Amino acid sequence: MAHKCKDTLIAVPELRIKLTGHKTEAVHRSYIHHELEELRAAVEKIPALNSK
């Protein structure tokens, strides 16, 4: 059930905006941008699975 809820939140931007309390889509995008940068930085720290 939780996975289905997550999929719905990801698929419906208007729902994400309402749940986060952001007033506009532009504000929402600015927060998402920072989250994506943090995720990219974290992923880059993970060693490659095929590294020797």
C-alpha cells in the first residue's frame, strides 16, 4: 500500500505541491532541485558495484 501511495505522489505534481504546502509550482520546483542535487551527491559517494 505504501508503495502505491508513493507512486501516486510522484505521478501527481499538484498533489505533491498541496501536501508540501508550497504556494506555487515554481517554489515547489526550487525545493525539488535542491533535493535532486543532494541525491546526486549521495549517489556519487556510493562505490561502483563493478569497481575492483
